[in-house]
Amino acid sequence: MRALSGIVLLAAMCASFGILSGCAALSGKTAMSGVDARLDPADYGVLADAVAALVQTRLPPAGSTISLAKSAGSMDEAISRALRTSGYAVEDVAAPDGSAHSVKYSISKLDTNIVVLLYLDGSPIARSYGRDQDGKLVPVSCVIGRGVS
């Protein structure tokens, strides 16, 4: 039964990823990022590390500069700190010459799990997180996105 619920979760996540990947709020039509208001701020550190890990699936830290779209919330600072700790340079505004990589994020609850969706230079990438038996947030899906190996 546990394997079936994992399959159902992955199917739901894939469906929501497909819907979200077309969402104008993150697709480049706006510079805003967002965080679901139902999330526990105590989880922001783990989720910020999750964002940095997703960025690392696409970009090497050394020599990469990130322009992070802001959500007007405290998650922005946590993500900036996680990216810097991972070795990225983080700019508050896009570089005038366009050399920084654009990162927009949406972190949302999906049933009992949390979906982290990024647009890195306009390409979507996502992963779902859930709670283990100790209550810690852990990945519960593979990384989904264009160009993910």
C-alpha cells in the first residue's frame, strides 16, 4: 500500500508540475517568487537548502551568479543564505549585462507534502518533500525537470 501511495503522490506531483510549469506567475511574465502561507517558518531552512540543491543539479557553484526573484517574505533571505553557503554569488537585482542566472521559486503544500518548483533561466525543475517518521522534511520524489540527469 505504501508503494501505491508513493505512485499516486508522484502522479499528482507530475500533474501539478505540468500545470505549474505553464503558470504565468513564474514563467518569466513576472519577476515574483512565492511561498505558500500554510508553510511552517521552522521549515524554511530545510526548504532553502532544497532550493540550493535543485540549483546545483543544473549549475556549478563556482563562477555562477544567481539573480533571485523575491517573494517579499523571509524565505528570500533563507534561500540567499543557502545559495551563498553552497558557493553561489547572489545578486539582489539582475546583472545589467545579463550574466546572472535567473531563479524564481514557488514552494507550495500539496496534500501532506511540499512541492519546491523553480524556474532556472526559464526552465522548470521540481521536487517533492514529505515528513519522515521523525517529522523531518525529506525528499519523497526524484528531481523532475528539463535537462535533469
